[in-house]
Amino acid sequence: MTLSPLHPLNAGLTDNSALISNLRGRRTSPLPIWFMRQAGRSLPEYRKLREGIPMLDSCLNPDLVVEITLQPVRRHNVDAAIFFSDIVIPLKLAGIDVDIKAGVGPVITRPIATKAQVEELRLIPVEAFSPIVKSVERLVAELGKTPLIAFGGAPFTLASYLIEGGPSKDLPKSRSMMRNEPELWARILKWCADVTAQFIVAQVEAGASALQVFDSWAGRLTEAEYREFAMPYSQRLFDQLQQLVDSTGQPVPRIHFGVGTKSILKDMHQVGATVIGVDSATSLAEASELLGGEVAVQGNIDTDRLTDDWIDLEQHLREVIADGESAIGHVVNLGHGVPAETNPEVLTKIVEFVHAHTS
């Protein structure tokens, strides 16, 4: 799928930005920086805007999506915006009764447990993407040369919510289905891959310049489990995403991120990612060595260090930047999402430091 000539990657807006350059393996000075979960959470202006409005309703309201996505770009001067949404939005658009409960997370009214329920699953109708497309189009018009990142959830993580009915530490229903009902497991994960592909493709075709796939729970699997029960379906997702190319044939950068995934970083790259996001448990130097030094990396400031004294945090930032020098491209980010209690002024100061000390 070659993107429109008017797409920011083709119109001379974002193709040479620091973010896209590093994601494509061309290091820049200064390095780019953005924060996972920067759209919302820690910002008082976000909390005020969201008062009384359910999360998923916010994600499907273009006025709110545009404003929330832009807030951290204005406040922190980050080098990218990430589309404000949630990984369960594809489920909602496909007709699944899902909600996000404060302090809990995604909750599915009728968890998928039977073949009959799987038979009812449908792909997302094209018209359902209208609020997504409108939001992205308005955002890229506002952002100009600042790239917008599309995102979605990896099939394993998305399926875990669908099967468990909500967040689960041990994933008992999922593990039981993996082992005892492999055909049912496969059908559910294939569907999750396909609806997430629809969701991400809609964002990119509307103007996003890069994409990120979050596999939040992949680190709870052993290497063998990941390769058997998750990897084939992530491959199915990335097979659809890798068709997104600009007018020169270069692929839209594809970032793959998980938590606790050191042992499967190579596998996460091999499914079709072009960039690997690295959490704080693995140094960027270790990750780069595992990946053969030929893969751009993203990360990995420790979120626990955000409350440190500035002198200590500054030393940590220097270490992250130094570790990232072993990779062909480095996008500075956190090793996880912004904690809700983070002081926004600290994030702004981190951006200023990275820009000043990588020039």
C-alpha cells in the first residue's frame, strides 16, 4: 500500500525529521525524544479535559483526541506525537462490549471462551473508522513537521484481555486455552491480528508517519511459549503492516515494544519490526548486541528514576544516551509509559537535556 502523495512522509514534512531518520537507522544530532503514554496521564490539562468523560468515549471524539495528542507536544517540545487512543479500541469498533474501568483497565463484558463466540467475531466495518481518520487528518495538519506515531496492541496482549475479561497477572484462562484448545486460540489471535492491522493501517493511511505495536504481556511467556503461542500471530499482524510504504518504496517505520522481553527481542524483531523498543530491565547496549547492531532502538529511561534528584537522574540520562550509541539509530524514550504521578516539569527538563547533550 503506497501512501498518498500528500502523506507527510511523501510531502517533505516528516521524512527527514529526527524521529524518522533514527527509526530508519540514520542517527541525528540532536537525538529525538518522546515518551510512551505522554498523551494524558501526568498532565493537569489532560485530567481537566477528561473530567466526567469515559476513556473510550474520549478516544472516539476527534476534538478530544486532537487536543490530548497535542498537549505534550506543546508542553514538552517532544519530537513526536503519539495518537491518543487505546489498544482495545479495535475491539469496540468491531462490536465487542468493552469498557475501561478506572484503577482496573480494560474489562470485557462477555469474555471469549467458546467456538460459538468466535464464529460471531467480525472485522471492523470501514465506516467505523471515521472518528479515527478525522482525528489523524486534523492532527497532521496541526503537527506539520512533527511526526505522528500510530499504534495498536499485539495479538497476544489484545487476546489476553479478550479471553481473561480484563487485566490478569497470571493469565490462567489464556494459558488453559493455549494448551487445551489450540484451534480456538489460533482463531482468536488471528482475528486480533487482523482488526489491529485495520486499526493501525487506518491511522497510517490518514497521515501517521510511524507505528508502534505494544505487546505488554509478552514478557510473561517463556521463549518457547512466545514462539508457539504469540509469535505467529504477531507475524500475521506485521505482514499486513509491512505493506505500508512511502512513494520511494521505503517502509513506514515499525516499532515493536514489550515489557520483560529481553529473551525474545530477536524474535520480536524477526516478526517484521524495523525498530525495537527496549524496557529498563535491559540496557540498550545489551539489546543492540542481541540484535547484531543492525537495528534501531528506542528507550529506555527507567520510570522509577523520574523522582530522583536531578543530579542522579541526569547521570542516568547520560548512561542511556551512551548505551544507545551502539545502535544505528536511537530514539530516546522511557522504558515504559509515563506514570500518572510524574511531575510534568521533569519530563520537560529531560527533553531539554537530551536535545542539549546530543547536539
